[in-house]
Amino acid sequence: MASGRDRNEPDYLPATPAEGLKPMPVTPEVIAIAGKMKKDAEKKLKKSFSTYTPLYYIKNGETDYCIRVEVGVNEMIDVSGKYVAGNAMRVKAKAVTKDIPMTI
């Protein structure tokens, strides 16, 4: 192996966006996580949402998420919390506008 590469390393790796603190479109996994945070978000905001459409997310480390969710016409919330072993914990929720940066 004169190339210096591990022989088990593929020749080409598809480009995958790095998760982090830059908002990214939601994935099926993140949509499921947002769904698990919905009841806590409704309880904290004292509202019930008939529309609940996750749009974007940011992630810090392996477990900390902030997910921007559309909850009505021109209405959005950020739900954030830890997601570990299939459980959403320490969920926070706040009303936001599209111009407010997402934070964890």
C-alpha cells in the first residue's frame, strides 16, 4: 500500500453534511425526535398544535438538539433538549421568528 490509505477504505466517500450548529434540513430521525418532544413543548407553551412540521435542526455533540418547527401560518417554535436511548429529556420550547438564530 504505497498510497498510505487503509486498504479497507473505499475509493470514494459520498459527501455528507456535517451536523453541527449550522441549521440543516431535518432527516427522518430528527422528525421522529421532534415528534417525541411535541407533548413537552405543548405543555411548556400551554398550547396545542394541530400543525407541527419540523423544518431545520442544529445538533451539539451526540445528544443535544434544537429543532425549528412550523406550528401555524407564520408561526414557529424551537424545541430543544437531549435525546438519549430513544427518550427526549430536558425539553425546552420557545416561540421564534424565522429571523431569530437557533440556539441550544
